[in-house]
Amino acid sequence: MSVAPAPGPKSTAPAIFAQWSSENFVVGGGVAIFHIASQRVVICSAQDRHGRTFFFLPKGRRDAGEESGRGAEREGFEESGYRNRLLPLPSPHRQPQAHPRVSAPPLTAEPFWLQMMPMGYGPLQYLVYWYVAETLPPDLEPALETPAGEPYKPPPPFPVDLTIRERLAMEPEGYEPVHHEGTGVDEDEQTYKSYLLPIEEALGKLGRSGVSADVVRKGWRGIQERMALEGFEGGEGGKRVERVDGERE
């Protein structure tokens, strides 16, 4: 019998009243990109001004007029080199359904974590919406290739009628997601390195008490819950899906 996933990480701050004028806040998106078949997640690294290496999940400001989820996918690709698309999950949220409310779909690709932090030393407030995404199946990669300097081409969304089992069947056994070089759009991003790591190893590098680790934990737990909802527990080669705390599901 499968063990129910442990409760996810909780919010770290109480609800607040606050307001900022448009010139004093920035909206961004971040993404935890999972390769579900191999139970790995994408993380990035860079060096600080003292030459010390630190690890993080890809995130960044959305472009003007860009939807936050699309911005998160784009930033995930630019900073890590891995194309990705948002993954609908049965994660709880507070957003209402569109009218008329016939029924509530069990799966949504809503942001599942919100981070607020100061930006620099002035009055700027940074709001980051965090999403869960997956690496793309191999048949989608060729159609998304663009010449250097051309605008980013977003992937099609995850099909509403596709199960995780069916999605995994789109990849040959042992498939490695395509990693694209030179996707950074500025000097800093060009220096980023990216890694597709087992989840526990990624958590160790991200720091288990930080927001990036919380995002990975909750994201992987949401994937586990979707697989359980679909009656599917397997991974690549029938390997059982592991919990993020090292226990097996």
C-alpha cells in the first residue's frame, strides 16, 4: 500500500496589508522543472562577488504584458537551458472557477508558492510566483527551435486529457532531456550553469531550509499526488516513486 505524502511546507509569514505604486514593485515567476521519469529536477548555479558558488531555481521578471506562467517557463529556459511547460497538479489553491461554475477541475497549473522580498536597497518590492513544470517530450523540441536572436517560442500547454503514464510513454527508456547552450539573455545569465539532479541531491545543494527547497518539495509532492490520483506509482523502468524525505512511496 502506498504511504500518503507527508504534509507540505507551510507559509513562513502572516497575511499582511501593504500597497506599492507600479514603479515600486516587480512581478516575476520561477519554476521547478522536473524530469518525472528519472525523478530529477533542474537547478542552476552561479558565483557571488566573492567567487563562492551558490545554487538556485530559475526565476526572473516577467516581460510587460506577459502572463506570469508563461514568463516562468521562459525564465526557466533562459536561465537553465531546459525547455519546459507548466504541469497541472491537484494542488490546493484559492482561485475561483470561471462562471458558470459547472465543476471544479481536479488539476490546475496555478502558481503554488508566492515569495515576496525586497529588491535592492530602495523601496522596490519583488513578488515571485512559483510554478511546477516538466521537461518536454522529445517530439516537441524540433518545432520550438529558433535562430539566435529570435524571440522565445513558448511550448504548447500540457494536454488536459494526458495522464502521467501516457506522458512517460512518449520518451524512450533512458531518455535525457535536451539541454540547450547559450540561452541566457544577459551577461549574468550567460555564466549560469545548470544541472538535472536527483531530488534529494538537489535539495542538499539548494539548502533544505530555503524557499527553493520548499518549492521542490511541494512540487514533487504535487506530482506524487497526481500520480496517485491517476492510479500510477511507477517511474522509469517501473522504479517506484521516492518521497522527498527518502522514504519510498
